[in-house]
Amino acid sequence: MSSMEQNRFRHQVWLECAACGYRAPFTRSVEICERCGGEWLDARYDYDRVKEQWPAILRDRPFDMWRYRELLPLRDDVHRVTMGEGGTPLLPATNLGLMLGCPHIYFKDERQGPTGSFKDRQASLAISVMKEQGVTEAVVASTGNVAISYSAYSALAGIKMWTFLTSLVPSDKMQEVALYGSEVIKVTATYDQTKKVAADFAARRGIFRDRGIRGISARESMKTVAFEIAEQLPLLIGPGDTPWRAPDWYVQAVSGGMGPVGVWKAFEELKMLGLVDRMPKLACIQAAGCAPMVRSFEKGLEEAEPVLNPQTRVITIATGTPGPAYVFLSRTIREYGGAFEAVTDEETFRAMHVMAKLDGVSMEPAAATAFAGFFKLISKGVIRRDEVVVVNCSGHTFPVEKHLLGDEWARTLEVPTQVAMEAIEVGERVETHPTEGLLGSLEQLNGRVQSIAIIEDDPQARLLLRRILQTRGEYRIFEAPDGATGLDLVRRERPDVILLDLMMPGMDGFEVLEALKADESEQGGRSVSEIPVIVVSAKELTTAERERLSGRIDMLMQKGSFTDEELLEEILKRAS
């Protein structure tokens, strides 16, 4: 026997009907329970063997999704189709955490997959199982990411792929699908109608059809996200009572709901194995223009009411008929806690800006939908600020969505003559075009806000405030690490706006404020006492302290309770 044969991994997998409990070996594609006709089948494994073997064998395996192969439904390793998927980093959202006052916000960076989305996990397992079962031609319906991932992996496996895409999918994504050699069928209809067309095509031609969430492989692949999170968390927040740890919350944008369903099953298995001691709460976020799960949950419905005409630009999560996942997720959230939340497209695109400009993370709109939902749940108090939260950053944003930046997203510099070059060298400003929202308003202030003073003893807080301001305009920013230095700075530089912390050693913010308001010295026709002051503090104020501030400040903003947009909104108001 060769060394390859000796090292080859094989195991038994069973399918269990959720309705009647009937079990049968998983050796071929099965759509319904052979006994009762139930459509929801779950994969089951030899958990006693896994519990015994994993502590030793995981130590020597690479950190990718296939390290958990004993809990995946590929029976023989020889059929594995892999491009190094999984093993993505779990990263802290450092600046976002500072802004929101949440020290334990992490995101699973699924942008690092071979084709740039978490669907690479699904494609790797699904195509591997197709190969094992002798499939040579397959059909898949998609809103973009699945088609790209399946096309890449089917090319590697030598499986012909027919991809049915709604016509709303950006042409760049369709071209990428075609690049891998897949047949691209553009359907001028909703995604739900596109799935029906694909199913009819597969039935007529007798071709294997990927069934999405109803398929064993697709659902099981999502477990690997949770396995990795549980294994990575102790390295970030420290060990707990079990070898691995579950977060307090898992947040993901959902379309059909496959991701959270798989994640939940993974944590159930990990709890059974003694690797975690509790289950996370699930937060399922949808686009407001296509939120059948959210609206049905609000109405207390057992089954989701479909959205027949989705109205959202976040195409990848525009599933109007979510199917069986809603029943499972709604019951889970009612029993264990969690939330369904809807966000507007505007909130999604704002979240894209926030994450890119605060933490340097560019992401696809669906991932930003998850972050936007997280922002809302924090502001509502549903998620506590001290809880451990993991957000699925499900994919990249390249090529950048055109409607995100608008038509005039760049500065144009034409240099036709030497005179123009000389003008630039002596510092003449290049004309720039205003952009959307608050940034556009700030740029049109005609110079009224040119300088801002930050008086704050925490260097990380100063850095965050500076970063927020730098991403929104061209300001002269002055910083002072304590009250006395800050008072001297204000008297010397005369900024247009002051951002002041209250709790500082030595001369605190209250004393600074009293000194500022008592200073009537003028410069340029304006006294120090007239400079607008925005207090940005983490301190919970007493009644007496609020009275000390009354009439002396222009705005009180609690650290951790505002976004960068809200801070800049206040600066704009005060400077105007």
C-alpha cells in the first residue's frame, strides 16, 4: 500500500431526517427522507470518535477548513477539491470599538478566500461531494458570489457548470463567472424566479442541481466558520472554562439564511464535544427593501411571508422567499435569544464608509449590511457594549460598487502647461468636487471650519478623533494630552471648534471649560470664550456635574454612543 493510501482519510456519514429521525448512510445525493418524505436532512457523524481523536490530530493539521474534516460530509479525502479556503483571520475592529465603546468587536475576514468571499467554503465542499458522487455537469442559481466560487472550483474539478444569474448581478461579476468557463445564463427576473428557471432547466436535461440551503454540503460547509471562530477566540480574549470559546453574538447578513444555520449547528456540535460551554446569540440582518425574515418575525409568524418585489441595491441578499431557514432561525432566536434586524441601503453604504475609513476594511455591501445591523442593535441596547461580538465580513468590494462613491469620487488634475505646474508648486489649490452626504456639506462650508483642537489624555481616543476628522475633510488638527496644555493651545491657536474630554489628570475638563469661558481676550474679532466646545467624554455625569456644564458647552457626546457621522454633524452645526 502506498503512503498516500495509508494517509488517506475516510469516514462514515449519515443523514438524519429532522421530521421523523430516520437515519441512512450518505452515499448519494438525496433530496427527501426515504421514510416520511421530509425535506430537511441533517448530516450526522461519529462524535465519540471525534471527541477522542481531535485533541491530538488537530495539533498537526494546517489551519484551513479541512482540518475539521471529521465533521464534514466528504467520505473520502481523495475527492477533495481545494484552493486553500478557510483559515481566515479573526480580527479586532479596533477603531470601531473605540468609537462605540465596545472593546470586543471582531470580524471574520472572509475576504481572504480564493475568490474573495465566504462562499468559497461552500464551493469547496459542494464541488468535492459532487466529484465523489460522480457528478460531471451541474446547475446553480446565484446572485453573484456563489456563481463565482462554484465556477472556480468546478473548473479545478473538471465539472461543467451552468450558472443562472439574475440580470441585476453586476456585469463585472458575470464576466468573472464566464472567465472560469461556466455557462452564464442571465435571467431578467427576481432571484426567486431565477432559481425556478434553473430548477426547470436541470430537470429537463437531467443535470445535478445545487439545492442551496436544502443541500447537505452547502449547509455543512458553513460550520467551518464557527469552528474557526471558536478556536481563534481564546487567543484574542483569553482562555475560558472550555478549550475553545463561543462569542456572545454572531452577526451576519442573511439572504436564505444558510450561514447562521450552519454556524448554529457547528456550535451545537462543539458543545456536545465539550469544546465550548454555551451557544451564541444569532443576529440575522437583512436589507430593508427585502426583509421577509425580519418582517415575519416582527409579526410573530411561524413561516416567512415572501417579498415579491425586492427593492434593494444589495443584490447578493435579495432573496424574497427565504424557505426553511426562517422556521429554524426564528425558533432558535425565540428560544436562545438573538435578533432579526433590517437596515436601509443608505445605512449599509454608510457602514462601508465607516469600516473603510476607521479600520481600513473595504467590504462588499452584504458584509456592510451586517455591520450596519450591528450598529443598530448596539444603539438599541439589544447588544451590550461589554459583550463579545463576531461579525461575518463575508466578502470584498472590488470592483467598487459605482453607486457607493457617486460619479465624482476622485479629484481631477489636468496639467496642460508649465504654468499649471508652477501654480501647483506655489501651493495653489486644485479644485475638487463635492461628494455625498455630510462630507459634501463639510466641503461646502467655505472655510468656516479650518482648525479643530482635541484636548484628551487618552492617546488612542485622540488618534480615533483625528482619524475621523481626517477622513472627512482637510482640517488643521491640534492635540493636547492634558488640560493645562490644552488651555495654552486654545489661547495660542484659536481653533474653530474644541473637542474636550472631562476626565483628565491635573486640570480636568471642567476646569478647562471654566477658564475658557472666562477668557474674553480677543483675536481676529473673536474671544476664546466664544469658541464652540463639544464635550466628548466616557464619564457618567451627576446632576451637579451637568449643572456645571450647563450654558458652557455646545454639545455633550457620550463616548461609545455616537458614530463618526454624528460627531461631524455636531461640528458642522456648531461651526455654522
